Amino acid sequence: MPSFSEKRVLPYAPDQLFDLVAAVDRYPEFLPWCIASRIRTRESFTDAEGHKRERMEADLVIGFKMIRERFTSKVELLRPHEVLVTDVTGPFEHLRNRWCFEPHPEGCLVDFEVDFKFRSRLLDNVMGALFGEATRRMVKAFEARAADLYGREPLHRGQAPRPAEP
């Protein structure tokens, strides 16, 4: 099962990066291979530890050359610390994608993890071979989107994060 993880510090506030990742319906605007997305349901709830969370079900259509797949995922949000994505229906035997956002003196420490396995052995072999590059491009796309929304200049120690541009 392919897996990938990456940690990096970005010059943005955790809530800014959280909002960017949580905006699943905006993914086609900037995410490579994301052709369409929509949020099917959204609800708020309190978890067993008493934390307020949101949960949504989202449909995504991903396309690459001759391959086009639609899937539904469950997205759990613990604002502004974590976004957890798991598969509900679609081509995956298993999908788990986790983003964590922690305050850092230079902005935000982003911890990203993803692992998956397709039901189809052929699709798993094809996508597994491209997985590392695809995941790196996806992380770079989120980073570029943050720069577009919040500015490209790094924060300086003690500087307040920039608001999102309209």
C-alpha cells in the first residue's frame, strides 16, 4: 500500500491552512487532476473527548490521462488542528489522508500523511508507480494556493498572519 508523509513549516497561521484544506469544494481551482468536487453533507458534532468537530461527505472526480475516477470520502474537521479524510465509496480498498496544523514560531508546522490501496490491482500498480510524484505535486499545489490567498512574503517573528484576499 503506497504511503507518503511530509512535514514542513509554512509562513501562515494554522487556521488559514486549515481553512484552505477544509475547502474541498474549491479543489478543482488549484489541485492537479481534480476535475470536480462537491460537498454532499455537512454536520457538527461533539466527539467522545468533548471537542467540537465537523464532518462532511464529499464527492471528488480525479482524472489523469485515460483514467477518471469518482469517489466519496468522509472528511472530519477539528478546527484548526486536523483534517482527516477516509474513503466511503469508490475505487479504493483503503484511503486515509491526514493533515495536522500546529503553531510554529515561523507560522505553522504542517504534517501531511496519506496512504491508499485501490481495489483494482491494475489501477493500484499504475497509480502506485506515480504516487510519490503525484503526492509531491499535490502538496506543492496546496502551498501555492496558500501563497495566492495569503501572500508570498514569509512572516517575521511576532508578525500577525495576513488575512485571506477576497
